[in-house]
Amino acid sequence: MKMELDIWLVLVLLAIISDTGNSANIAFYGGPGVGSHFSTIAALGEELVGRGHNVTAIISGEVTSVKNDVRYAKLFHFTSTNRTASEGKLKDRIDFVARAAVSGDFLGEFAKNKEAMREYWLYDCDDMIKDDDFINSLMEANLDMFIIDPGFGCPNLLPEILKKPFTFFFPTHLEEHLAKALGSPVNVAIRPSYSSGFPLRMTFWQRLHNFLRVEVFPSFITMRMKSTQEYRSLRNISPHSSPTELFSRAELFLVNMDFAVEFPFPISPNVIPVGGITTKPAKLLEQNLEEFVQSSGEDGVIIFTMGSYATYMKEELIREFMTAFSRLPQKIVWKVTLNFPKNIDHSKFKAMSWLPQNDLLAHNKTKLIIFQGGNNGFYEVVYHGVPCVVIPLLEDQYDVASRIIHHGMGVKLDYHTLNADKIEEAVRTVLGNKSYKENTARISSMYGHRTMRPVEKAAFWVEHVIQHGGTHLKSVAGELTWYQYHLVDIVGFLALCVAVVFIILFFVLRIAVRLICTIWWKYRHCKAKKTE
Ligand SMILES: *[C@@H]1O[C@H](CO)[C@@H](O)[C@H](O)[C@H]1NC(C)=O
Ligand SMILES: *[C@@H]1O[C@H](CO)[C@@H](O)[C@H](O)[C@H]1NC(C)=O
Ligand SMILES: *[C@@H]1O[C@H](CO)[C@@H](O)[C@H](O)[C@H]1NC(C)=O
Ligand SMILES: *[C@@H]1O[C@H](CO)[C@@H](O)[C@H](O)[C@H]1NC(C)=O
């Protein structure tokens, strides 16, 4: 009897284990396979692999570096198309963004090159969609879920062609046109729009600007939606669906933001905030770097990085930074750029082409980070509680800067008017006033107070919609017309009701008055007759 019970128990346990080990086939796309978009979505891919899923990374055939990266090679299958832009061409595009970023007129440069960008997008679409081998390999992979970065125009056509469910993963905070497409409420009165850099409490002119940005002028996302629609007509892929309709088919929308630092605003249940997806506990620094950091003594070190964008920082500007840093007692760990001088003081500066930023931020000798306000870097700063000086260059970096200022975590510098004095002053301000460190520590502790790590939460929700679909999370906003959504029909109807009531009242009164008049007249008339 006892024996039987044991076997029974083992069987039950086995059943439980094999059930939770239910492995799904998942593919993700975060651009061609280079840069922060890819590494951000790959962090989610890695977690899903850890949970026993079979994960495929869709990349450009020409980007061999990611396939050769041993860390990724161990985790993912790769599917790529051989009809792609050469690595050289891809590099040209990335360089274009970097140059535009440091040129001082990012949007202007973009506008000038709008046609070229559009061609790139369509070219990318064709690369994927006209490659039968590629489409067939995805078909054979028997996918349960696509995870897609909607910052890239065409890949959400893949689930459309393959008739597969998909989840969006947006690598930064919520962009309002995407939010609308997914049925989330957007109120420009209470939330600064994407890339505006406005504060939480906006002035009248900022709110006006905010309204125009969202409701009147096209955004990158809407431009992309539009060019994809033209492309769909051309290739006969759901030609009659609107871009919004296609977007709203996403089961789920994972967004790399967290309300510990993000300005509060309402979202619908299919929008899941998973801010700081790349944050993780630190590892020890490699010996060489550890020795350098330890040698900084009481004063500690400053991390300086402008991300991959600032490759083309001008030599004069690098000299301004050199001058500013040489006046400060801290040592500098510097992510180098193309024009970095060779003859630097190696006891003061540690120049590295790649920074173990997460591990450096966790180090107790790190006093401050100077960075461009990239979203992943921002959440790593929040996670480890390091005060900062932010120098935004483009897009969401202005928004990150406004959050940093709002929470008193640091100060902002304007890239285009930088000089040694301003840099030195900013660093001295943040290091000389305890409030920045205290605010950052408070926010960091708030951010850490949660039930799951962001990457676990993201993976959990992906599993949830694989199992149950996402229809129960979607608001019906997408099914309504604009006048239904804004209740124009209801207000119109009520106005009509009120009008009808008034009209009826008017006629009733008129009849009443006439009646009274008639009676009155008759009475007077009779009276007059009598007195006659
Ligand atoms: C892509 O690969 C297929 C075979 O897998 C080949 O027939 C085709 O010519 C290749 N296309 C290009 C552009 O290299
Ligand atoms: C995992 O996915 C790949 C396609 O990317 C497929 O070739 C492979 O057979 C899958 N493995 C399992 C165990 O399903
Ligand atoms: C800093 O970290 C080291 C270990 O890396 C530890 O020995 C030391 O006590 C820490 N110092 C402070 C002030 O926390
Ligand atoms: C420190 O900074 C806070 C907030 O910016 C400010 O209110 C305070 O006056 C500063 N303290 C000193 C000593 O400068």
C-alpha cells in the first residue's frame, strides 16, 4: 500500500513537471541583428530559453557577428534571409543616424532623407517577403508566437503572411500612436508625447505643442505605418486592412518602461510595463579594470559613455571633455569614440571600446555616470542607484532626461552648447549636493520593490498569451469609429434630445399662451360688452 502510494506520488510529480516543461516555438525580430534594439529583445529571448522554450532569432543574413557571438549562438536558432543589404550598407545606415544625432539637427537630417529611408524600409520588406526559403523555414518552425519590435516597419507583416499570433515589444517608453493602435487611452493633457522631452506638468504652450505633435503632425511610426500600407497593396498582403487594424492584432504589447520613474498615465490591460528588461545583478569586474577603479581612492570614478551614436563626436568636443575631467579629482572610465586621442594619461583615463556598464554601475567606487540617456542605460542607472549627468541627442533620450530631472536624479546638459566649464560645473553640482544621491537611492529602492524581475514578467506574459490568447486583455477601442470613441454620436444625440425638448416646450408654451390669450380676450370682450 505504502509502495503504491509512492509510485502514485512520483507519477503525479512527473505529470506536473512535464506539464510546466511545455515548450513553445517562439521567434523574435529586433532589427537586422545589431545595436540596442537587438540586444534588448534578445534579453527576453534569453529568459524564454531559460524557461525551456525553443527560441529563434530572425536576423539579416549578412550580419554574421551576432551568429558568431558565442553567448547568442548557445541560446538561439537563427533564421535569416540571404537577400539582404550588405553589412556595409547596414553600417552606412547606422552611421547616418549617428551623424544626424551629433549634427545638431536630427529631425532635419531625417526629413531630408525621408525618401531614402522609405526605400530602405520597403527594400527590407522585400528582402524578407520575397525569399521563399526564408518564409518556408518559418512555416516549418511551427511557431506559437512571434515577438516583434514595432520600430521596424515590415516584420509585422510576417505574422500576417504566416497567420501566426504575435506580441509587440517596444524597447522604450510608450509612443502614443502605438498606444492608440492598441486601444490604450491617450490624453495629451497629462502625458508629454514621445521625444518631446516635456516635463510632467506642462505649460499652456507645451500642451499646445504636445497636442499638435500627437494629433496633427505625422510621427515616424505613422510614416512607417503608411509606407507599409502602400507596400501591402503592392504585394497584396491584407491590402484592405488599415495599419491600425494590423497593429491591433497584437496579442500583447510589452513596453520597456516602469512607473517607478515613468510619468503616471492610464494604459489598457494588454500593455504590460516591463521597464529595465536588461537590468541584472552585477558580476565582478575583470582584474585590470578592477585595479584601475580601486586606484581611484576616495574620489571614485565617473563613467562616461555616449552610446554607439556618438561615434562621430568632434575632436574639439572630446578635448572639452578632457579639459573638464582633468580639473576633477575623479578617474574616468570612457567609452571611446572614433576620434579618441592616443596619448592620454592612462592613470587618469581608462579608454574602452566596450564598457561592462552594468557591472561598473554596481561598483561602490562609481560616483556618477555621464551618458546620452538611452533607455536601457537609464534603467540600469535606476536599478543600481547612480546619479547622472544626461546629454540627450535624439528621440526618447529627451524624455529620459526629463524623467531624470523630474526625480532629481541628476542634471541635463545641452549637447550643442557644451564646453569644459559647463561639463565641470554639472559634475560638481551633482557630486556636491547629497540630494541627487538620495533621490536616486529612493527611486532605486522603489523600482526594486516588486514581485518579479522585468524580464521574468515579460516572459510570464508571453507564456500567458501563448496559452490563452490576448483577446481578453484588449479594449474595444479599436473597433469603434473616431466619433464613437470620442462619444461625438452620444453628445450629438443628447444635444438633439435637449433640442427636441426645447422645441416641444416652445410649441406647448405657444399653444398655452395663445389659449390664455384667447380666453383673456374673450373675457375682456365679454366684459366690454357687459359694460356697454
Ligand atoms: C539565396 O539562396 C537560394 C538558395 O537557398 C539561392 O537559390 C538564391 O540565389 C540566393 N539568393 C541570393 C540573392 O543570394
Ligand atoms: C526549434 O526551432 C527550430 C526552428 O528555428 C527548429 O528547426 C527545431 O526543430 C525546433 N526544435 C524543437 C525541439 O522543436
Ligand atoms: C565596496 O565594495 C567592496 C567589495 O567590492 C567592499 O569590500 C567594501 O567594504 C565596499 N565599501 C563600502 C563603503 O561599501
Ligand atoms: C541641493 O539640490 C536641491 C535640489 O536641486 C536644492 O533644493 C538644494 O538647495 C541644494 N543644496 C545645496 C546645498 O546646494
